[in-house]
Amino acid sequence: MPLSMTQEVFITCAVTGSGGTQDRSPHVPRSPQQIADSAIAAAKAGAAIVHCHVRDPDTGAPSRKLEYYREVADRIRASDTDVVLNLTAGMGGDITFGPTDAPLPLDDAGTDMIGAAERVAHIAECRPEICTLDCGTMNFAEADYVMTNTPGMLRAMGRMMTDLGVKPEIEAFDTGHLWFAKELVKEGVLDAPALVQLCMGVRWGAPDDLNTFMAMVNNVPPDWTFSAFALGRHQMAYAAATVLAGGHVRVGLEDNLWLGKGELATNAQLVERAVGIVERMGARVMTPAEVRAKLGLVKQDPVSA
């Protein structure tokens, strides 16, 4: 396909994620205050959207405690820095099987399966402009761990998000996830045009080679908006590739800890690097207000505690 470079680009910063990176870099934020402060710094550096998970402040382990999400959201909103808030709804769909000769019972330590309403409870209370919807089930790198999102669960969560007035960001880790996302729009579960994040290089989803990336891009309907990222050392290369392919950019410590060889990054530094790439390509970095207008986002007040 001919190149259709994006001329006005929004940058998302994925601030902390839920991977086991908390002990690999001192810059990975743990507490709600650290996560909010890092998100605000990323916004000041040029990120129009901040994508936030929460962690246990003491251990850094991934968490889904509502009070942590509420504190992060409140701190970001109370700052003098405008940014679009994007909260994950990916927690609570984890299954870890036992060993291959005895997969049942499940491994309790690695299994966290909850219902649709509980998975979006923090979305219903915090009312971010965007929340993620991991649009399929997938084997992750761990030997016996499965990220589990059944069609029924996705339909239920998608309807709840739509009814709340929060725009789902479809997380597509492979082409089948895009296929089902289009079905959700066809069924009226999600509104069109949709917002998609192409997740490249996450084992064992879509590899981060350019042929696979363009296959993903070519499966996004032309009226939808997409952004993309790749893990690790390819993060900045994909910032450029995504703009060339007509999309938008995601960077951040959820996906990559390094600014260069031997140099650990902060979220703000990664955003600054992405801004430089976008601008040197001749494109312009969008503001949060422009992103809200483009995507039809609604700033809502959180539910009173």
C-alpha cells in the first residue's frame, strides 16, 4: 500500500504497566503518587494521553485496587497539566495452569479471574476518557499463563464501557483480535469509528517485523484511528514506522526501560525522544484538547466517593 503519513500525531505514554519491571529500573513508578507524578511529567514533555496501571506501593506488584486508581486519577486531574486519562481494564483475566501433566487445579498464585462488572469497577468510578479493552485471549511468554478474554466477557465489558461514555481503546495483539473488534462494532457493542492500539512484539502475539505490522495496519478499517508500539529496543523505530503508516505513537516504561545502551529512561525522556522523531519527520504533535476533539472524548466528573 502507498504510504499515508500522519501529519498530526498524538503521543500516548504507557506509564508503568503490570509487568515485572519494578526492580529493573528505579524509574518505574510504584505508588499512586509516583505514577501520577510520572504521568504529569510525560504530559509536560508532550504526551497527550497517559495510559495507567497501578501497583502495590511496597512491592511494585501489579494491583487492581480501586483506591489506587482513584488516587492516580485525582492527582492527575488536580494538577495544572492537561492530559487525556486512559486507564487499563486488562486486569482480572489471568489464568495460570498447573504443570503440563496436571493442569488442574489452577495455580492460585497466578490466577485472577473476576467478572465483567468488577473488571470495570474502577472505570465506572474514575470515569477516564479512555480505557483499554484487550480484544482476545492469548498465550503470554510465561509457560502456563493465559490472558483470558472470552467473546462473552468482551461483549459485556464493551457494553459497560460504551454505556459509561468511556471510549474503549481496543488492544490488538494479533490479527484475530482486530477481526473480533470489527464484530463488536458491527453488533453495536462498540461505537464507530473505533480506537485501536496495535501491540507488536508481545510474545506470543504478533511479532514486531514490518510485514506483520503492515498486515495489522491493513486490517484496521480506514475510518478508525490507530496507534502502535513495539517492546524494548524497537520502541522508537516503531514511533517512526507508525507515523509513516498513518497512525499515532505510544512510548513509555510499560514497554521499554531504556533510552539508549546502558542508559535507563524516564517516561518524560521517552516522550521527549518521540516528540523529536515526530517533528523531524515533518509532523506536528497534537495537544490533549485536539485529541479529545478528534476522538470525540468526553471529560466526565468521577463518581463521588
